[in-house]
Amino acid sequence: MTSATDERRRPVIVVHGGAGTLTRDLLPTELRREHEAALVEALRAGERVLARGGSALDAVVAAVAALEDAPQFNAGRGAVFTADGTHELDASVMDGRTLRAGAVAGVTDVRNPVLAARAVMTRTPHVLMAGPAAERLAAEAGLAPVGAEYFATELRRAQLAEAKVRDAGMLLDHDALSFRQSKAPDKYGTVGAVALDAHGDLAAATSTGGLTNKLPGRVGDSPLVGAGVYADNRSVAASATGQGERFIEIAGCHRLAMLVELGGRGVRDAADEVIHRALAERGGRGGIIAVDAMGRVAMPFNTPGMFRGVMRVGGEGRVAIFDDETTEG
């Protein structure tokens, strides 16, 4: 007979697709189904890796790459525009067994930035590379560059125009949904994944196009180890989404890990502390996904909604969006 503890310890993949001002009346049924289908496909991509005994690192990269290819989210294809009408993408990965990490910032021609981040980790002695140098490394790693038109969508163009006309400043993932009369509601978001594999190893990955109407050159928390991503087998794997500047200020993912490792807190309690106290005290909005070495999952957020999902090997993917919905974990 399988115990609840054994069930939790089964390899697991957890994903998020961004947090923001999401409400049911601003997310039509058809759009909701598109988002849920994309989340399930990402979960399946990660679960396939775990099911064949693959590493947590391979699983999170597979899941995030799938989300980067889905225009429903703000990472890779469908990334938001900067104030200059360009795309600048950031991504990161971290291996909880070795504590090795890789990240890229401000790349403009890499189809899957998470693959470039992994190339930084595996092909260089560095952790973070930015701009043209990161793009050259990606090309050397066999990642064929794509043109700017690959990332652009008409919805994203309209979203940028909306922000400029309304003088709305920078928009967080999904917040443009509050523009009720907009023809381009922001129904996208930063993406991330965390996983526990059959070997007991943890890993995390995060990828984003940033904030709509951001200043060119702006870098948020997503490629910063400890802020938007962190993984350590002694504590948790975590990926954040929301107002990047605030997560940087509180070192959100590392704070969560330290609450677990040094503070003796459970992953759910620690994640709640990060989101509902530390982040909120800075006026920050967003969410975080995390899994610990026992397979326990946390997915708190302080916005009305966060696209999220969880899948254990051999199980069904379960996804949720709004704050009154739950998944297992």
C-alpha cells in the first residue's frame, strides 16, 4: 500500500505562467482553456523526462522551453515589448545537487532563452551572461538565432500601444487585463518550473520577456540567482513571478530556501512568509512555486490569480488560475 509520504516523494514537476490582476470576467472560457492546455503540455514535457529517470534539471528545462514556445505566456514567443518596441529576454536555471547555475539577460534573438541559460552553466565558468555575448554563446551551442518577428504578436503590439496611450508605465504580467476595453488584454506571464527527480535532486528554471513598456536594458529578478530562481537539495527549488524589483530587494527565492534550511520552516509556511509578508511589506505583488526534497509543493501568490500546475510521475496534470482554486501538493 502506498503511503501519503511515498506519494509526495514521487518525482514531481511544478510550473507557473505568471501572476497578476486576473479575474474570471476578464478571462473568457476559450482563453482560459488555451492557457490551461499550454500549462498541461509543459507539465507533460517535464513529466516525460522524470518518468524515464531523467534529472530534475532536464525536466525544468523541458517544461520551461515548452512554455517559451507557447504565445500565451510572456517568455520566448509572445514576449512583451520594451518602450522602444523591441524584445529583451531573460532566463535562468539552477541545479540543486551541484548548486551550479546559468542565466542570460537581455537576449534578443534566442528562441528558447532557457536553453541559452543552460549553455552558460555547462559551457562556461560563469553564471550570468548578457546581451550580444550571451547570444554568441547560444549560437556556438547550436541554438539557431531567430528574427525579432518571431517573438512579436499583434496582441503584444496593441498592449504596448495601450500602455503608452494610457500613460500606464510598466505593466506586470497579466495586469493589462484590467483594461476592460482593451483589444489586447494581457493574458500572459513570466514562466517557471521546479522539479524533484527520482534521485532526490531538485532544480528550478525561470524565463521572461520582462515588463511591458520597460526601459531597454532593464533586468528583473528572473535571471538572478536567489531572487527569481534558486535550487538546493538541502532546502527547496523555487521560481518567482511578479514585480522583479521587489523580489530582488528581498532575495525572494533564497529567502525561502533559508527559511526552510536554517529556520526549520515547512516549504508552504516559508513560501507564505516570503509572499504574504516579506514581499507584501515592500508593496510587491507576485507569486512563487516551490518544492522541497520530500516532494511537498507550495504555490502562494498575493494577486487575484496565478497560472500554475503540478504533475507527479504517472499522474494527471492539475492546473489552476484563481485564488479560490487548488491543485494537489
